[in-house]
Amino acid sequence: MHIKPLGKRVLIKPVKEEERTAGGIFIPETAKEKKKQGIVVETGTADEKEIPINKGDTILYTGYSSEELEMNGEKYLILDTKDIIAKIEG
């Protein structure tokens, strides 16, 4: 199955966050920050000027408004480009 987001949306694969601190303390889901990282799998149908993100880019996004889906046992998110707050380079 192939999913192509429409408009100014991107399909990302979230990067799993650490569930314990360096000292071994467990961090519950409710205590984690709402800014998260993901890898862009597919970009929407808008042109490059509207979506300055490419496949394979690692991004930082807010975790409040996204659509979750599961494909081939993997979790993905579709989110609007306005929810992307940074592109991680280097």
C-alpha cells in the first residue's frame, strides 16, 4: 500500500523516544514533551515552495494535531506542515 498525503501534509515515521532517563528512571507517556522527531516518508501534493521538506528529512514537530495510522505493522503520522517546527540537519 502506498499513501500520498494531499495538500500541505506530510507522512512521517515517528522516531521512538527514550522511555527512561540516563539514570534509569521511567518516563510515563503523559510526562513526555509534546515536541517530537520523525522522518519524512512522503510529502503532500503542494509544490516545493509550499512544502520545503523532502523525503528522508528528519523533522521536529508538535504532537498535538496529527492523524495516526498503521501500515505493515509500522506506525505513521500524517500531519500538516504548519505543525513542523524545524528540520534537523547534520
